[in-house]
Amino acid sequence: MIKLGIFGDQTTNPEFLEQLKTMPGTEIAGVYFSGNAAVPEGFVEMLSPVILMDLSDAILILSDKSISSELIRLILRKSKHMYLKTVPNLNVREIKELIDLGKEAGIVNFIYNPFSYIPHFDPFVNKFEKPLLINLRTCFESSAIKPSHEMLLLITALNRVVQSNFKNLQIFGLRESGLHLIVNVRIEYENGSVINLTVSQEKTIGYCEIFEQTRRTKFEFQTPLFILYPHLNQEYIAIGNFIRLIQNQDKKANSFDNLLNGVQIVHEIREHLRFNEIDF
């Protein structure tokens, strides 16, 4: 039985906490809420995050806010498996340090990404034969999330599908008629895979093609890919996958590796657009 320690705050969904009580193979050791937020009834409240870590096998950070690299380091140094609901705001140097710490600790770290639970992108559901050619066109959601952060999530999810480091990057970006931002990225990977990604602020019908050696997967969608599936259900599935990786003792499961590639790619996109005086 895996003991879960939950870190939350006023952004944490109480209904989702109740749902986590039904997660097979786990029990909730306690809950720590930062700030003035009250822990919901029916949960053991911990007044110290360190005590909660000591009582837990795995830590779930269920906050919509980005947490500090110091807290992440503390969790890793205590050799606790870690699930993050929100992508932390880290630079390349910090991510590399956390990758090394995670490998030393021999733990699973897992960053939730809504794009990873689109059925066609979920590596727990699909086992794609590499190398891959992926052609994807979608539009930015624009209201609930910044375009640069949405691009980071999307590229990180695609990195997880490809399962390789990128080696070459070609970027094209403009403001169509001075209004709608459109970004096209061609990413080449070390395992021979290629992604052609186009994302625009204009609301258009999206499509995706995934080519393998022996088959092609194709699907279309009418809404921005970011809001195509309900996040609450995806989060429960994501934590279930996190628990499965711990049970299977999959020490190679390191979300910071994918994040590192994603942050480097988005940095290059941002610099390219800035050179062309386009805010991103």
C-alpha cells in the first residue's frame, strides 16, 4: 500500500481529494495546505510539510500554482516519489540539477500534462514504432492559459510520444494581417522522428497525423486541443499512471527529462519571435 502525502492550497479541488480516496493500492497519509486555506473534513491535517514527507511514500502537489525548486529539491532529497499538477517555473540549469537529484534518489517524478491524456498521445495506451512523423495543427486556447505555456505543454507531451531528445529546430512565426499569431515548428529528434507543428490564434479545425513504418493514425478535432477532454478525469488517470510506475519500479520515469527538452525548444521559439518583434 503506497502512502500518499498531499500538498495543496486554496486552488485544490476538495471533490478531487475525495475521489483520490478510491485510488487502488494507496492510502492518504495526510494533507498539508499552505497559506490560510483549510484542509477539507475527513482528512488528517499535517501542520508541517516535513512531517508529512516523512510519513509518506509519494507526494502529490495538487496546486494550480507553480512551486519552488527548493521544495522540489527537499522532496527528492528525502527520496519521495513526486507528482506535480502544475509545471514548475524552472530554468534549464535548475531542471538539469533536478534530473540528477531524481536519478540519485531512484524515484519516479511525474508532471501532469493535459495533452498527454489525449488518447492518441498517451504512451500508456499507444506503443508507437519509432521513428515517427507527426503532423499537427491546432489553435491556442488563449483565454485560460498563455500561448507560451500552452506551447510548452504541447511540445512536452509530443516529446513523451517520440521518446527522444531533439537535435534540430526550424521556426517560423508571424502575426497574420497584424492580428492572429501563427507559429510553425519543425523538430528533428535523435531517433529519426520529426514533428511538424502549427499553432495559431485563429480558431480553426485541427488535425493530427502520426506516421509509423507500417501504419498511419489520423484524427480531427473541432475545438482547441487543450480543452478537448475533461481535465478532472484526466488527472485521476494521470495519478493512477504515476502509482503504476511506482508499483512497477520504473526508475526511468522522469518527467523532468521531457520538461528539459520542452523548455529548451520554447526558449528558442520565444527568442525567434522576439527577434521578429512578436510578443510570445
